[in-house]
Amino acid sequence: MRRNKWLGIGAVAISVGLAVSACGTTDNKSGGSSNSKGVTANIGVMGALSGANASVVIPSVNGAQMALDAWSAKHPDDHIKLVKFDSEGDPAKATPLATKMATDKSFLGVIGGAFSGETRATKSIFGGAGLTMISQSATATDLTLTDPAPTFHRVVGYDEIQGAAIAKYIQSVLNGKKVFVVDDSSTYGQPLADKVKSVLGSAVTGSDKAQTGQTDFSAIVSKAKAANADVVFYAGYAAEAGPFLKQLRDGGVKSKFIGGDGLYGSDFPKAAGSAAEGAIVTCPCVPAEKVGGTFAQDYQKKFGEAPGAYAGEGYDAMTIFLKAFESGANTRAAVEKFVDSYQGQGLTKTYKFDDKGDVAEANVVVWAYKVQGGALVPDQEISLS
């Protein structure tokens, strides 16, 4: 199914238009009664639910579960289940999981993939089955701009935007004059690093590549030290970024350190230890405490910890599916039609998908977070103008 084209509107907001007064997060702005009539369906969620990068994914899954639990309490005749699939973020492992969902007609939607690589590997499977995807955190630019899929949507901005924001932060906040750039050679990390390098231009004094699963970064540390950089930027995931930063510090490199959203989770500061203190991580996600209402408090109460990466975005993705069911959609085709034309206020932004499945650039936000006391805390929103 092809999408119609729209122009996006809105800004960061504090309510979702979904009745979840049981947890006090938002008020019902839907302006009418539900048309759902006893819908029974599964919503899949796919991502790294275990392993060294799980903290980038689990908070968004929890956010989705929060939205579903509150909605279900008000819709006792509907039976919607969130079914979790652990891909470990590996495209090879994600492919059979996607096939399982695509061939099981009980699935009417998928939240994910969480990472760009697994999303790239599976979106054609979901597209061929007419199964709607709403990714909470897959940011690679090509997923929509180069190779769009008919049923793919995402509730975050893409890496062309994030990369430009990172470069701007390096220039204006970190005052970077000599920058060393490292990427993990992945289809997420390399394009993000390329964007940062293209914006920084001659300020990039060196670059190098790591590999997924790499543990010895001594050669890259030597190059970074020789570059005499005042800022080191890493584009990749926490599993490698943590040990890399630790080895940088052990090697005497005192440069400021900044990474993209693949590092946004508790796994990164845990892996880097004390070396992570003061490191900056960017994310096209809104801090939970900034979305308004009682979302952050409700999350803390339900899960025993503060909301982390993409928690609000996971909540928003599930909300859109639940709104589809409220409208009476109970087939894959009806859900896709609803999501394509959806517009509404979310926890993190106003939503209206364009013909490729992206939200309007005017609605995208990118935040910088800083490691303080072993935890990532909001530093500042990065202006995109």
C-alpha cells in the first residue's frame, strides 16, 4: 500500500490523546467513543532485549507496555497482547523472527525494529505481508529516504538530522577544533559518522573504524592520541563504545568524548566505568521528565527504575496502534490505512507521517545527555535551526 503525502505540524507536547487516567499520564482528547468491538490481536516488538546493548531497547518496550496496560483497563472487551521477540539487535536473528510475525495473522502491528540494521533486514518481509511497522528508535536515514518500505513508519528523526546536531554540539558547546571520528563499520554507525564529518569539514583531524565485537582498541587509541584531538566522536553501539572509551582514558587520551544514540542506555556507562564520567551521548528522543504529566513517575513506580532510552517513544508507538483499534481497525490493511493517515498529539511530539513514514523534521528533537555519577542525565536540547 502506498502512502498519501502530508505536511507535518506541531511541537513537543505533553499529552497523547489516549485515555490513561489510571496512571495519570494524559487525558482523553479523542473526541468520541471507541469504535472497537472486541478486537483480539497481537502487537509484536522486536529488538535487543538481552545482551550488551539491551538498555537502548528495554525502556521503549516498557513504555509500550505501560500504554497497553492502561488502555486495556478501559477496554475490557478488547484483548491486545504485546509479544516480545529478542533479536539481540542482530539482523540475521531478526529475519526469522520477522517471518514468524509476518506469517501469523494474529499480528496486526510491530513496534520496531529497534536498531537500524535489523530494520533494514526485515522491513521488506513486513511490507510484503502488509504488516505495519512503527519503529521507536531505528534512525538510519536510508530506511526512508533511500529505500522506503510500504508499511514502515518511525516516531523519531533520522541520522542526517542527528548527525548535523552532533556536529553543531561539538562546535558550539564542546568548542571542538580538532575532532577524531570513529565508527563501528555498521550500516548505522558509518552513515552517522559520515554526516558528522561532512559538517565538521577540516575540523576532523583523523578517523578510524572499529568492528562489532571488537575488544582491543589499542590501534585506534594510538591514532586518536597522535591526532591530538580535543574531541573524540564515536558512532556505534554501547558494547564497543564502553571498552573503547575506557582504553582511551587508560591510554592517556583526555579528549572530550561524544557518541550518538546507540550509546544511550545504562550499558554504556557500565561498560566504560569511571571513564564514562562527563561523556556526552545524543539522542533524537525526549527526556521522560520533559514530556509532562506523570509519565516519569508512573514508569518509576511500575518498573522500579527511571525511564531510559526511547521510553516515551515506545509509549507513543503503542498509542498509535491502540488508536487504530479504537477506530474499528481489525485487519492489517485497516491498521495500515489508519497509521498512514494518523495525526495526533503524543507524549514526545505531534505525529503525522509523510509518504515515506517519517515525522516532520520540524517536530524532531535531538537532546544531549551527560554521564554524571554513572547515569545519563539530560544536558540540553540541541537547536536544529
